[in-house]
Amino acid sequence: DEIQNSDIAIKSLRYFYEEFPQLHVIAAGSSLEIRMKSEGWSFPVGRVEFLYLYPIPFNEFLAITGHNQILEELNKMDLTSRLADVVHEKLIDLFVDYLVVGGMPECVDVYLSTQSFLDVKKVQLTIQESINEDFPKYAKEALVEYLQLLWNKLPFELGQRIKYSQLTEIPEKAKKIVSAFNVLHDAMLVERAFPTSNIQLPLEKKTKSAPKAFLLDVGLCAQILNLSTEQIREQIIKDTLVGGLMEAFVHQEIMALDSLKRELLYFWVREEKGAVAETDFLYAYKNAIYPIEVKHGSHGSLKSLHQFLKRSGSKIGIKISSGPLKIEKLTVHLPDGEMLAYDLLSVPFYLLFRLKDFIQDGH
């Protein structure tokens, strides 16, 4: 653990592979990627494999907390399956619990042993304090204040476009903000979703356009925002600050779908005079792009999703909400008078871990 603190240990990894291949060696480090960049460490091709470890996703949370029967039922579902209402309601309750506890292993462990959200919050506070104390290890002293600024401010900006210059009262310091973002990204403490105007692969960032940003874990976000299970449950179908927490959850689950690579996530924007459209996310899978809208209840407008589908020619759109799993053929009238026919794949929050399966079933 914390292998980045030892040059010798880092450099020995290739020799373990070459001289002692029967031994499996796992190395981890909270600031490993930062040190790799600053020190210029590299490994011969094929000698070291990189995996990315994200917070515990919701399906693993179900398994850890003893809801294996429900998880087994979720794993068997296809697009024709329907859950009993009582199971759906139970899953919504468990989902709300997960938003408060999050996926940090120690938080889940404490929740499992005590069933106390208060005890979980104490651990979350300790984690936040330890992260703040570690910032001097990640960057030079001049950048530490910006790391702390972002860490404390970003939970209040969930789902919002982040303009670097607006995060500091002195616009000239915007470059420091960008540098701090990059450090937090390398430390896997913050992820960004970038705007793109592309409607086909490959996706690329839209220059000089504001991204969205998300902390690594929804539980830490809920703690910083001081949201309780009761507040989240009451507001889960309303368009409030909790809506940003929903978007952060979707981002976290999508990132956890693949531990072999750490790809950037994008969202589609159309910024024209008198007409602005913005999907919540774009998901690239098997050489196709799927627009995703996150809805806080089971209803909500899909105007931006429609605009993307019209321009891209894609035939499947995805809605993530608290509603049931289903796929339906829709025909809608667009503002310009055109008709758009497409398949809408609706996936409940608690089934997001099976997104790839449902996309394949939908074709």
C-alpha cells in the first residue's frame, strides 16, 4: 500500500513479472498517478497492468448488506421483467440508504456493523479531514488552498457547469483552479464530465466550454451537504439539490462499470443563438453513443435527448430515474415540426450496474 512512497518498490514491479511470474503482486497508492507523472515513472509494455478502484457500487452494497436474494433477482432481469411493487419500494429505500452511506469501504463496514447513519457520518468526517490533511502530499504549498477550495465547494455544484474563473474572486487565479482540478483528478478524488458537440465517435472536449465536476463518492457529498435519509427520501422525485446528487450517483456507477480503463465521460451540448440543449451524459459502448438523461422522479422532459437523437441518427435514448425498467417505442413531435421515432430505455437507479446488458437487449 502507498507504493508511490518507494522508488525501489515501483521499479521492482517489472522484475517480479520477469523473474517471479508465478507471484501475483498488487500495489496501490492514493497519489500513485500524481507521483508517476511528476517522477516520469514508466513500465515496459505488458509488465504492469493498471486497474482503477472506485467506491463500492450499489450492487455490491446490496451483497455486503445481506440483500443477496434481491440482488439475484436483479441479475436475472431482462427488458420484459417486472418487479413486484413491494420489491421496487424496498430497493428505493435501500438506494436512499446508499446515497447517505456511499461506497467508501470503511463507511459501508460501519453501517453494516452498527446500522447507524450517525456513526457513518463520523467516519465520513474523518475521511474528509484525512483527505484535507493529505493535500500537501499532492501538490506544492501554493496549490494546497485551491485543492481545499474545490474539495469543499464542489458538492454544492453537483450537476452544474463549472466555470473555473467563478470559483475564485480573483479571475487571474483561474489557472491555479485548473491545475488543482487536474491534481484532484489524478488522485481520483474528483471526476469531470466534459461537454462535447460531437454526435459521432470519437468524442472530444468542446474547447472553452465549462465541464461538470463530481466528488469521488456520493456519501461524502451527502455528508458535506448535510442531507439525511429523510430529506433525500422526501425530495427524491423533486427537482432540488438532491437532483445533483442523483447525477453524481449515475456518474459514479458508470465509472465503476469498467475497472480496466479510466475514460473521460462527456455530455452533449448544442449552444446556438436562441437555442440551447444539453444532455446529462453520453455513454459510448460498442462503437455507438447513447444519450442519457437523469430524472429525479419517473417523469420529466427529454427535449435535449430528442435533439441529440435527431442530429445523430441514433435510435435509442436512455432515461435513468426512480421509475420501473422498460423499453418503449415513442414517436414525438419536435419543435420544428419534424417527427422523431426512437426507443426509450428506462432504467431505475438501482439497476444502473446492468446498463450494458440492457443496451444489448434493446438492440
